[in-house]
Amino acid sequence: MNLIQTAEQSLETIRSLPKPERKKLFELIEVEKSKDIETNEELERKNKKFRQALRWIDEHKEEFDGQFVLLEGGKLIAHGTNPKELYAAARAIRNFNSFCQTSQG
């Protein structure tokens, strides 16, 4: 018995289900679609914060040249020359977006 079905075979199987079973399937599909939407919204939120952080770095790179910065989106949380201290601060906050070192130009 071949367990792999083509999409058309799967659709035919779905069409042959009793109405209550198709309803359960469609409800499951809606639940799974809503999870995808939430995932996409979360990804867009993270991307927005990342873009804000990149903009902040571009605008402040000379001011913080050679330092490590801890950002939450476009907001400076902490900065300094000791990465271990900043990493500890980031872990304490647990909700940070960016942790990087500005260029040493």
C-alpha cells in the first residue's frame, strides 16, 4: 500500500468525507492559518525593530564609535567598552533587539 498521495488524491479523499468530518478538517485548517498569520505578524514586528536599530546605529555611529551598544529597536538601552558587562545587562533585560559593536574607524 502506497502511503504517499498526490494532491488530487488527497482532495478526492477530503471530498468523500462525511460533512461533519470535513467541517472538523476545515476548522483545523483555519486554526493552522491563524498560527501562520501570528507568526508573520511576529516576524514583521521583529523586522521593524531591527530596521529601527540599524537606523539608530547609522545615526549614532560616530558618537559611539568603538563601543558596544544594547538597543531595543531605535532606543539605546546601554553602551560601553566591556562586552561582558553589556551581555550581562542584555540577559537581565531579556527583551533586547540588538547587541553589536560599532566600527572602530
